[in-house]
Amino acid sequence: MTHIIAEPCIGTKDTSCVDVCPVDCIHPTKDNEKFETAKMLYIDPDTCIDCGLCVDECPVQAIFPEEDLPEEWKNYLEVNTAWFEEE
């Protein structure tokens, strides 16, 4: 299982979740050249260890465990995965 960043992150890109991630799976970071053009932050499903530390840090409640992802945002699993495939 992994955590997913969904629609509420679009336009927000608050990086407090990045700061608490123990495995550096949330990107782009503020120092990444893609940060300014990215619509949102993304969680790498291959790196995420499902610790959940990012969930409480998100000020817009955009991060969900995969099994709790609301139905209307199920496509964000693919959105997060696709961002890392393009890297």
C-alpha cells in the first residue's frame, strides 16, 4: 500500500509533508527545477513506506492511504505514478 496525494493539493503545494517524509518520496521539492511548474506534489508509490506521517501535516487534507482514497479521486493513484514515470 501507499499514500496518494489528491486534488486538494492542486495549486497549494504546501511542502510540510515533504519535511516529515522519512524516505523522501514526495516531489517535487522546493529546490527542484520542476517545483514552480508542477500543479501539485506527488508521492512515489515505489518509495512510500506507508508510514502516514505526511497525512497530518497536509493543511488541505489532500493525502490519503490508498484504501481510503475517496472514489472521486481514485484517478490520482495513476496521476502520482505517472509523474514519476516521466521523471
